Amino acid sequence: MIQTKRQLHLNLFIMSTGHHEASWRHPDASPHMATSIEYYQKLAQTAERGKMDSIFLAEKYRLPKSIQHRVIPQMEAFTLLSAIAAVTKRIGLTATASTTYNEPYHIARKFASLDHISGGRAGWNIVTSTGDATARNFSREEHMDHQARYDRGREFVEVVKRLWDSWQEDSLVIDKESGIYADLGKIQAADFKGEHFSVRGALNIPRSPQTYPVLVQAGSSDDGKEFAAELAEVVFTVQHTLEDAIAFYADVKNRARK
């Protein structure tokens, strides 16, 4: 039997002073640095020196009451990762962005920008968000139901991909002599009209180094696993036993084959 060499990939999930709620109380912890860009840049540089593949930032759109006893502050992911991109060279930069509380055009622009800024190192952790507390920060009384969120999410990703593809690879002419910067014939409108979104396009940023950022999905429900099987290149999941992890892995792989 031929043995295939497999490569282990490691990702750093950065969360202020750590994932344990009391981590900030350790004598060596620096909770006052939770909003310091230098702190996060140092963490990213350390991860890069350690040959890790990527760093990952979660994103929440609400302030939980647990801030009374733990370090919650989390700076906006695109801003933070852009600053980290400037002091790193190779490590991947994965930002979480919700398909429920954003618009496709905004997200397409932000990831295209991050991909340009980082030289092709952007990743998108696609989530649909949770909780009525989040909804009330976005002019809604309650969170969308589970199925509706994932239906919107699929459509959201389709629109964003169309926007990223709106510029062909050779759209930029940059001919000083003729005065032609871009070939309009190679820039197409997204022309999308669906149940949740109507987006004309095209994107107002040229095609980025990757075109699409690495697509990551977080969610372990049946809808979440279907979403991952359809769209994701990386799946973020928390399984508390080896048996559960094996079962989750097999389930997503089987769904992908379909």
C-alpha cells in the first residue's frame, strides 16, 4: 500500500488574553493590552516564527455581561488584521464576518482589500451569528431563524464570489501612453437578484492576489455541516472527545461527497 505523506496545519485562535475566562488574572498576563495593536502584532509574529499557517480572529457584534469578570474587548477584525499584515510576511490572516449582519458588497470590498494589503493571505470565517442580543444592535427585535440564516448565508457567499470575479485577471491595462488604465470589456457587473439580495456590481477594487480568500466555516448543526460541505476549504469546530471529532469529520466528508 502506498503511504501518502500528510501535512499538519496549525492555526492560532487569538482571543485577547486567552480562552480561559480567568487568564487575565495570571501574574504574567497583560489585560490592559487587549486594545493594543503592538500586543497582537507580537502574537502574530511569534506564530509566524513558529511556522504556524494562520491566525484566526472571532468576531461578535454584542457586549456580553461576562465582561464584568473577563477580558472581552475585541477590535474590529479587518482593521486589526490589516495592521498585522504590515508586520508579517507569510502567515494567513482569517477574519470572521457574519452573513446576517453585513451586506455582500461591503464584505467583498473588505476581503479584497485585506488580500491586497497582505499580498494574498486573507481568509474568511463565514458565520451566521447568534442571539437576539446581536439582532437588537442591528435594528431587529429578534435573530433570524436557523434555516433562514443559512439560506441567506448561501446567497450572500454567491453574491460575494460574483463580485470578486467581476474583474478578470488581465482587466488592468495601465497604459500611460494611451491613457487606458482598465479594460471595461473585462470588468463585468455581478448582476445578481435573489431572495435576499439585489446587487448590480461590479466591485470597485481590482481582482486580489487570491481572488477568493480561503473560505472557512464555523458551525456544527446539520445546516452548518451542509454549509461547510458545500463551500468551506477549512472547517472550524469544537469537539470535546476524540470519538466526537472522528464522527464529525466523517459526517462532513460524507456530505461533501454528495
